[in-house]
Amino acid sequence: MDFKNHKLITQPKDIGDLDYNSLPGLTSPFEPLIYECPYHASIHEILIEWIDSTASVTVNGGARRTKFYTGSDRPLRAHDLLFDWIESLLYDAVRRLAMYTNSAYNESPDETRIFKIADYWGMMYDEGGGAVLHNHFPYSLSFGYYLRVPEGSSPLIVEEYKIPVEEGRLVLWAAHQPHEVPDCEVGGRCMIAGNVSYAGVFR
Ligand SMILES: [Fe+2]
């Protein structure tokens, strides 16, 4: 995914210019990753119905969400299809995000590179609903999967990246990265959010 046309404020900072980087060359900005789900057509209707009928909690920012589910609590076959697909991507996603960090993870054995969906929830954005700036520390990765995106829906903003959301699109980012959703000018934006844990040697 090329973000060059979607920068919100500035180009990504050079590593050496990061405010929090007092160790030159140690870390890098984390560019969110984009994947398109091959199963979208067969899962979106039932998952939208599941969220619309169960999203009763109003979040800070005005959107509605379902309760929190653990990653293994998958009430519908569609959850299995979606989450098995997401989990199949995690090895590659973490490899890409860790590439420029100098993390010892880059030398870790393949068999310990185990990542699982820890929890998830559904979100329904009515007109005027949004999500205030927050992050998902201490999880490893966070994700958004977009089920329905009416014309005029708000983007996802992760740090300086303004990410256009599209139906069937999965966005993955490092969980500590602050992100937000501006208030929606239209109703009906519907998605599943979740977090990923690093299982490592704990299996
Ligand atoms: Fe979030």
C-alpha cells in the first residue's frame, strides 16, 4: 500500500528526527500494513448483522461497540474465516514491522514467532460518532477490519498516517501507536477491531 498520497500532516519523520528516539538508529516509524480479505463477500452481511444487533455500549467519541470477546470466542463461522485468515498474516506482518527496529526479535527462531488474536469487538459508527485518540498498549499489534464503508465515511488515522478505509480491508499497526477516527458525517461505518498478542515461547 502506498501511503504517499494519504499523509495527514507531514511525510514520516526520519528515524533520527523522532522526538522519542534518543538512541540514534535504534528504531523506526511503524508504517501500518494493509491487506484485502478474499472472504469479504461471504462474511460481511452476517458480521454486520451481528454487530448491529449487539453493539449497545457507547464509547468515548460516540460510536457503538459490542462487548469484548476473547480471540477464541467465535460465535459465527464467519468469525473463524476472518480470524484464521488474519492469524495467517501475522508472521509476515510482524516481520515487516520489526525489520528496522534493531529488535532481538529479528534473530529469534521461527518456531517462537507465534501471534494470536487476543481479543476483538465490533464497532458501529452512527452519524456524528467517532473514536478519540488512544492506543492499545500493551498488546503487540492492533487491527481494524472494515465491513461496511458508506460514501463519506471517516478514515482511520494512525499517528501521521491517514488511511482510507474500504470494505474488505484489513489494517494492522503496532498496538502502541496512537490512533483515532474523526466524527463520521454519515452513519453506517461498521468494522471489527482487535488486538494481537505475542505468544513467543509461551505455548
Ligand atoms: Fe483503537
